[in-house]
Amino acid sequence: MCAYAGVPVPLRPERIGVLIGKEGANKALLEKTFNVVLHVDSKSSMVYISPAEGATPFEVLRAKQAVEAISLGFSLEDALGLSDESWCFEVVDLSEVARNEGDLWRVKARIIGEGGKAKKNVEAMARVRIVVGDKVVGILGECENVEIARRAIQMLIRGRTHGAVYGYLRAAGRELKRRKLELWEKPEREV
């Protein structure tokens, strides 16, 4: 390899197949979408991202986030959403709030809910995708929605009731909808 191999991104070994895809199809799609070159080292479970001809640093950053999202457990389709500038990927580190393994298990159980119900509700109400990993929670979607979901998850971590969290999500959703409507109405008033 040359002196600059690219931006290193660790990849969980069991997710290498998802990144590469059948006959390299997923890897090729990622490279085309983000205008980068991916070098996958399956021995060390590392992906090196280097810019393709004419690529911007932003595209390399987005490709890095897409690989991190796939490593965490998001699908290729979800990770490709990061090609849209209005999308964000955020990770909430649960090890910062959990004092021990039992505490970590309790926090994850609150986020997931019985039969995955709480996670599904937060995803639906905030219009995001969520993956709960070993010690982290990944959130992927439009930036404003990711912020709303992150706050909801932090409320669950701090022990707020699921009902209170759903109330916050409903209010935040109404506020977001109101702001978007105002955005469309303002130009009409000025004309």
C-alpha cells in the first residue's frame, strides 16, 4: 500500500459482508455514491477511505459515517441516506451513563422496550432509523429528526417514563411540522 492508505474506519468483522455485498456490488455503490475509493482489509477489519478524482472532504466524511453506520448494524440502504446533506448520523454512547453491566442492560431494555415497542415508537414518531448496539445507540435520518430522537433516547436513559417521552415526541413533531409550514408560507406573504 502507498504511504497514505486513506481515512481508517474500524468495521465489525461480521459486517464486512454487508459492506462488500454480492460480488462487490455494495462496495461499488458506496464508492459511486460518495465519490470515494474503499480499501477493505478483512484481516484487520479496517476500511480505508480515500477520495476519488474530484472528491470533496465532505464526501469522504459522509462515506466514513456510512461505513460506521453499516458497522453498527444499519442496512446499506439506510447508510446511503447520508448522501443527502439533510441527513445526519449520531451515536449515543451508553457506556458513559451505565455504571456496570446490569445498568447497561437496564438502559438498553428501556430504549428497546417490550418486544421492541419503544424503539419502534421512537423511530416512527421521530421519523428516524435506530440501531441499538452493544454499548451505543445509532440514529440515522434527517438532522432535525435525529436531534429529536437523541433527546428522546436521553430522556429514556435518565429514567423518564415512556409516556412522557412519547409526549415530548408528539410535541416536537408538531413544532417541526409548524416550522416547515412557516418556511413554505413566508415567501407567499412577501410577494
